[in-house]
Amino acid sequence: MSVEKLEGIEVGYPGEQYIFTMKMISIAQSDVIEARLAAVGSKATDRLQLEYDICRNAIGEHVAEMPQKLVEIEGEWKPAPLDTKGTPADVIAEHFKERTKTNERIIRTAFNVFQSQLNPAYRFLSRSV
């Protein structure tokens, strides 16, 4: 069985959520992202901006479908348009262009969950099978 599309990731704050559905990527592709992050260096004056750009671009590059935005209106979650047109990568790049506190946390959390999703499920057996 092949898993090409991962479970959707819902990230956000009260009243506003974003859904990203990511693609399965190879270890080599994952290594490229990790190398980009490692190349930033801990002493770079613009380290957080560079890391934000890398994480946002990785999400855009490996998203499986158009991201969605949900807003809570009178206790109900409703779809809301993302203000841009184009490919899913274009929409993510434009909507999250500015590194605000909220955008940074949404992108970083989505990126970390995406990285975690890439690992197969496992468990420790308490007995021999």
C-alpha cells in the first residue's frame, strides 16, 4: 500500500483555523529541507526569518491540495476564502508572506506536524508474537 497523501493538518487559534493536506515525500527530499535549515546557522541575524521562509516554502512545495481557511461565526466553523489565486504553493506564499507572530506559529507548527507525519507508525510489543 502506498500513502501519497497524508492526513490533513488543522492549525490555528480560536476563531481561525487553516487546513494543510501534505504529500508523502522521500527521505532525500526531507534531507534537503533539513540541510536548508541547518545552513541558516544559529548566529545569523535574520535566522528566524530565514527559518520561517524555509518552513513556509516547504509546506508550499509539498502540499497535496489547496489549503483551506475556516473561521468561527456564531459558534459554527465556515470556510473562508484565502485572498489569493494560483497554485496551492502560490496561495501559501502570498497568504503567509508576512512573518507575524501568529503566522510564524501557524507555519512552524504545521511544518513540525508535517515532519512528524512522515514517520511511519510503530509500537513496542509487550510480548513476542
